[in-house]
Amino acid sequence: MGIRRKRTRRPAAVVPELCDLCARTFPPQEAVCGHVADSSAVRPDDPLHDGLRRVTACCEAHLEQIRAAYRQRPFVQEELWAGKIGRVLTSGRPVLSLTELCCRTGLDEPDIRRAIAWHNERRRRLDG
């Protein structure tokens, strides 16, 4: 029988943060973070925060510039709804009816129809 030696664990590698404005990398403890309204932000694991995007900056001035840029972007409610519908359709059990889709997304039927129309119009513009 050999002598067992304790293995020393290497410290976990620190993953640097990246500024969403200038792309500078820096240690996580230096990050300046916030949230901005973004209708394209649908979170697969946190539906309560849909419509909010977490942003990271290297300093307060860059965070404010990022926030200002997002304030200039329109918040399209139908885009957010389409994202919620997409999340439901691609996770969990299949949706069998419009009523079930309403229940699982928290949307009303008119909102679902508007989201589908928005999505289809967007696809038409992108495709052609």
C-alpha cells in the first residue's frame, strides 16, 4: 500500500469582467453594474426580471453612457411578449392550446396575437 498524499486544490481561476461600453477587462470586484430596460431581454430562469438587462461597466461614467444609450432605444412590448412566448414554446412540455399558452406566459389572448403579428412582421423585414 502506498502513502496517499493530499492533493492541493488550485484556486479557482478568476474570470474577468468585461465593460459593455469599451470592452476593457478588469477584476470582478471592480465592476460597476446596473440594469436597463430592454424589451429583448427574456431570462430563461428568472421570468420576474424579463425586460431588464444587466449591464457591466468599468466605471460609473461608462455605466451612465450605457444607460443613456438604452434610454434612446424603444421598448417594444410585443418584443417582450414574443420572447416570453418563445421561452414557453422551447422549454418544458408542449403547449396544446392558446388557453394553456396564456396560462404559461401570463399574457392575454390579444397580447399573444399582437406578439405573433410583431414577430411575423419582423421576420418578413429580415428575410426580405
